[in-house]
Amino acid sequence: MLKVFKLTLLLSFIILGSFAANAQSGKVSGTIRDDAGNTPLANATVSVTNLSSTNSDFEGDYSLDLPEGNHTLSVKYLGYTPKEIKDIVVKQGQTVQVDVTLSSESNTISEVVVTVSARKNTETSILNMQKNAGVLMDGLSSQSIKRSGSSDIAAAVKAVPGVSVQDGKYVYVRGLGDRYSKSILNGVDIPGLDPDKNTVQMDIFPTNILENVIIIKSGSAELPADFTGGVVDIVTKDFPAQKQMGVSFSLGANPDMTFNDKYLNYQGGKTDFLGFDDGNRKLNVDPSNDLPRPTSADNSGIESITKSFNPLMAPKMSTSLPNFSLGFNYGNQFQVGENKLGVIASIDYRNSTEFYQNFRNGVYQKPQERNEFEILPDRTQFGNLGSNNVLLSGLLGMTYKTERSKYSLNLLSITNGQSSAAVFDQETRISNVINTQKNNLEYTQRNVTNLLLSGKHSNEDASFITEWKVSPTISRVNDKDIRSTTFVKNSDGSLSINTDAGLPNRIWRNLKEINLVNKIDFTKKHQLFDNAAQLKFGGLYSFKKRDYSIPTYQIMNLNVDTRDLNGDPNLILTPDNIWTVEKNAGYYFSGRSQPQNQFDASQHTIAAYVSSEFRPMEKLRAIIGLRGEKYMTFFNGTNSMASEVYNNKKTIDKLDLFPSVNLIYGVKDNQNVRFSYSRTTARPSFKELSVVQIPDLLTGVMFLGNINLVPTYINNLDLRYELFGNAAQMFAVSAFYKKFKDPIELVAYSFESPENFTPRNAPSAEVYGLEFEARKNFGFISEDLQGLSLNVNVSVIKSKIEMSKIEGGEYQSRQQFAREGETIKDTRVLQGQSPYLVNAGFSYNSAKLGLETGLFYNVQGKTLEVVGFGKNSDVYVQPFNSLNFNFTKKLGQAQKSSIRVSAENILGAEKKSYYESYGSENKEFLFRAPGRTFTLGYSYNF
């Protein structure tokens, strides 16, 4: 105990001492990098004449304690032209960030002198990183994210060329769907709240913990092979330049949704507001046991079993509340002897409510006769849907840095709870002729906990760098007590329950996934062709395991008239209506062990790579690499008929090589021409590579796994010209081409079952397109307009996929149900591929006034959402014209607090998906009206 007390006392003195030192002076800190390759320069001399001097560490970082006043910083490194940065204003207790890039002496003839303003702009730093990167990339700095007024990455990343955001949270690159985009956190793969997605939910990351967001569009040997559109790397802060602590609060309202007294919800648990269930929705029976029936030899337990289920079955109407959020962030750097300790922490809470009145879903089919063109409704739904979404996230990071090593520990925990309730009418006309009224109650709880332990080590002259990362993750997704009740509308106006429309049911879905990623990278700097070069090599082992089960129960009835319920689901499980032995009448639960509704599977990835970066001539930079990956998947489960049992079946066993070439020709110091080739892959998810059947109770759609899927392989070509100007200005034009082998697409299972969808491999596909980007400020007109800027990027993309021509395949099914005069081609557009993307932002920023404001527009073209099959036509998502406004004003002389006003979906765009069929009017597959949302936020930095 005494030792602990002494250690605590010592740490207290260290921390207090650091605060005292900061209060007496200020700091200048930053990173020294090579202008040509953006690599850090170790042991560079950084000094202020007659005051202080230091050397950059192995990561190029430096820090100087300086008195208040105006200073000139001098930076020198052997073989590079010295640089002076003037007009650095140091204030008491504050840190000035000054990043410096040095150019080789062969490229300049004298010392370079700049003002500090040229080096502080983090947006400029991102563009400098982009200019000197070895791969084709775009990025967002923390400054540009703040300027957009975005509270999370998803809202800000739309400004990146070729990037679109689906459902307000999933980022897709170059119009390709989720399968071909990948998200990583600090360079390591991490599952999101939806483990079936290849991209992480971007709305779970608050912007105050970010250093930047990098979008990599061309392959390289050190990158994972399973991406095609792009890799989105979320980089969090590790070493705060100075102490920072802040709180934030926001309140949002949607006139169509907020304070609406028709909002639907239901009584859940006491902890729903924190994003998790308190046990109110717990399954109180053993899912591996069959429930007794009235005809069972021992039926005495039926009554108690039925009473163990929550009797609530129907939504209630109440008044919807505004959206609100709370946030706290902290960061600091401490001197521990000769070493440094950095700490960051963040807690973010968000509570949002949506209410869709008159939502609509539809399933339509082509008529049997080929001379009839108008597609007919098989099943249509219309009604009201209420949803409450709670997101609670916490991040804690610690970094310890010595002279030649850096150790980091990051812990990320995310909890998400979503409760929804719906009442809607359903009309069925083809597969069955019946009108029904449906009541749905759903609750989904998601948890992700990720630990990242990493290290970086250097030799004495920083010519050999070793980096390693170990990252375990546990993900859980639990659909807790989904409750669905269907009443048939009888001709006499009464409502009843029957097996034809489906009995009331209760579903629990349980998913647990364990991920473990181990990664090591080595970098050796050397000389080749009388120029600086570097060799990279390393390896990775990744393990993923998923357990999945769906306990399902139905509410049966015996010797009762269901019309007596009068359409009220809450009457089903009242004590008087529960079946008992004495009366042999009432409602009871039925369920049995269903092995086909559960599976477990695992994935193993073993990878190794080597990459060489060199300059065969002064203006040409080459990065050539080769990555090898051994990928295996195993499956345990049984099919729906229990006729096939899979016992640790090896479903995929592949050893693949993924070459990559990146060439960068420096036309001038501020101009590049890039060429890139890479081979990548896209692999089926756990859910897809299975025999599982997963229903969506709201839409009635059933997902069917396909255990015979094979991976997709893609050859990628990129060509890009980029021009970089001063004050974060740039222009770029890119062309790309992608050739797919065995692309995976979600298609209708058969024309007899239009509501069943399954993933299937198509023979081949290709995608090609152009990207344009321009960033321009208006300082050329007047110095007063220096803060006014325009950012526009446009992507135009074409895609073509070859249909399967096997017996009963897509091409044959389209021919079989073609209309008179319709020509069926053997190709179509790729599922999920947008034909165009437009992002535009018009913003104004004034540090002097503490003002940031902007208007931001985003749209993507009509996109194939569901691939038609047989009688089922193709479904297309319609363009959603998103126009958002943001205004942020810092308050007070010290500008420690700020107020933010934003408006989303100003144009009132609606979410629409349509069936499109030859000779027929378009018919609705989905309709939602999200309305306009207005948010008022306040933040304070201590």
C-alpha cells in the first residue's frame, strides 16, 4: 500500500509540474517530413536562435518550450535545404502546431523562408500528404471536418471525390457497394455494429477524437487485399499537442417527426435510454428444448411457460421527443522523465427518434401473359413506423514514447440500442388473396469492444523501423424479442388470426463474433540508383469466429374464437386468455429446437508481403509490391430440411497472390501524373456463405444463404493527374477501370418466391469511370475573400455485368418472362453501382471572426438495388438530392465556446426505390419521407 501511495504521489508531482511548466511558457511542436516522399525525418535540428534547440525523434516529431513572443524557427537536415519559419506567435500556456517539410538540396538553391501561416493549415497538410503519397488517395483533415459542422465522420466524408454515404452511416467509394469498400481504424481491420457489412458505421466516431480520415483508392502490398473501391482509414489522435478538454451538447428537431402525438413505440426496459436492455426482453426458456403442447403426456408446464413471456404485443401512441447528444473529450501530454505520455479520452451519447407516417413497401410481378405490360402488386404495405436509436461510445487511448520506441493502447467500446414499432396494413393479391393488419415490435442491441495494442521501434539513425499491432474485438448483435401479430380483415369487418396469414410469433436472434488481428511491418531505408529508397515487408494473421442462432416461437390457440380479441394483440396473453389444463382452451407458445436456425463459422487469413519504393530516375517514383494471402473458411450447421449436416466443412480454401504497381511522375514540384495497377478480392460474408434463413418481419423479405459462393477477384487500373496550389487549392482528374471475375450479387431466389433473396456469383463484370475534383478559394479577387472557398467533385461511372447463362439462371429467366417487343441483353449494370456522384461545398472560414459556415450538396445517380429474376423486375434506388447547411460561431475573446446551427435535407428529398419493367409504369418498392432536420449545438473547450 505504501508503494502505491508513493507512486501516486510521484505521478501527481509529475502532472502538476507539467501544468506549472505550461503555465510559465508556451510550446512549439510539430513534425519534420521529406517533401518528396512525405516520410518523417529523424534527427533534424530544430532551433530558435539564442533560446532553445532540439532534434526531431524517430517519427520526425519535435517540441520546444519557448517564452511568450514572436519567434523564428530554423530547421536543418543533412542533404536538405534549410528552412526558416517566421512570425510564430507563442502565448502563455498554449502550444503552436508547426509542421515543416524539407526539400532535397538538389531541388533548391538557397534557404527557404516562409511564414508560420503556411504551415499551420491542417487541410494543407492533408493535401501535402496526398501529393507525396505512394498510393492514389484523398483525405479529410480534422479542420475540414470541423468546417463542415459535422458531428461525425459520415456527415463530413461526403466531400471526398467518389465517396457516397448510405443510410447516413455507411461509406461507399466510387459508387461501388459495401462489398467493395473497406473501413479500418488506425490501420487495423475492425468490425462495425453490423458485422455483415465490410464498412464500419461512420456515425459512431465523434469528430473531436480524429486526426484525419484517409481514403485510399489504389492497391498496395501492405494494404489488405479485400477491397476494390477504396479503403477508409480512420486515424485518431495519439499525442495531443497540448491539454484539451471539452464538452458539447446538441438538440435537433424534425417538423414532420418531432413532437408528433401519433409516434409509435412500446414499453421496453429501464435502461433502453443507455442503449441496452435490462433483461425485460430476456428469453426465459431453454431454446434447445421443445415446448410441451396440449396433447403432450406432460402438459402441466404450458401455463407457466406462456406466462414467462412478456405479454406486451402491440405498439402504443405517444409524443415523439427531439434528438439530442452529449459529448466529452480530453487529451493531454505529460513529460515522464525524458519520455512522453499522451492520453486521449472521449465519451459520446446520441439519442435520435424517427417517425415515418405513411411508409410504403411493395412487391410487384410481371403478368403471366407476355402481351400484358403493367406489373401487378403481389404484396403492398402501408402504415406508420416509429424508431428510437441510442448510441453510446467511449474511447480511451494512451501512448508512451521513448527516444526510439512508441507504445500505444486504445480501448474502444460502442453500445447501440434501436427500438422500433409499426402498425401497417398489408394487401396480398397473387401468392394469396388476403388483407391483413400487422403489429410489429422490434429491439436490436449491438455491442462492439475493441482493444488495440501497438508498438513502433527504430534503430539509432531511424533507417530501420518495426511496427506491430495486436487487436482483439468482440461483437454482439442481439435481436431481443421481436414480436409480430397479424390479423386477417374479414368481409364482415371483424379481425381474426389464422394460419393462412401467419400466427403471432416471437423471435430472438443472437450473434457473437470474435476477431483477432495480429500485424507486423518492417521498413528499411536505403539508397538505390543514388536516390533514397525503402523496402517494406511484413505479415498478418487474422482470425474470425461467429456463432449465430434464431430461437423462434409461435403463439398457438385452442378452442377459442380469435375475433374476440377485436384486433388488440395485447389481449392474447392476458391471464384469462392463457391456455390451462382445467379449461383446455386459450393461447399458448409452441416451439422446438431448430438446428437449421443456428450455425457457427470461422475465417482464417494468413498474409505476407514485400514492397520496394525507389526512384529509377529523378522525377519518377515507383512502388512495386506483392502480397500473398491464404484464406480459409469453415462452417458448422444444417440446411432448412435438416437433410444435410455440415460438420466443420471447409467452404473456401484459397492461396492467392496480389501484385501491385504504383508509379508517380513529378511533372513539376506541384504536379503529379500517377499510374496504378493492383489485383484485389471481395469475399462472401459469414451470413452469405451459409445455409441460414433470416426473415425481415417488417418487409416480409427472406434472406437465404448460399454455401456454394466463391470469392470475387478484381484487376484494377488507375490513372490520375493532380495539380496542387497554395492555400489548400488543387485540381485533379482521374480515370479508372476494374475487371471482376465471379462478382457476388443479391438476387431473387426464384420467380416462384419473389420475396426470397440470395447471393449468387455472376460470371464477370467491369466498371470504369472518371473523377474530377477542384478546390478554389476566392482570395485572388480580394484578400478579404481568402476564407471563401468552393469545393466540387464529380464522378461519372459505367458498369457492365455478364448474366449467368446456366440452366435456370438469370439470363434464361429474363428471356422466359420478357414482354412482347422487349429485347433481352446478356449484360446489365452492376448491383449497387451508382452511375454518377456529385459533391459540392461552398464555405466561408474566418479565424479572426471565429466563423465557419457552408452549404453542402450531395447526390448519386439511380442505382440498381435488387436484381430482377423471372417475373420479378429490377429495383432501382432513386437519386436523393441532399442539401445541408451549417453555421458555427466561436464566442468570446478567447473563443473557447462555440454555437452551431445546421439544417439537413433542406430540399425535403424523399427516399424512393422503384420497380422498373418494360412497358410498365414504375411501381414502389420502398418509400420513406425523412423530412428536414434542424439542429442547435453548443460546445465549450476548457
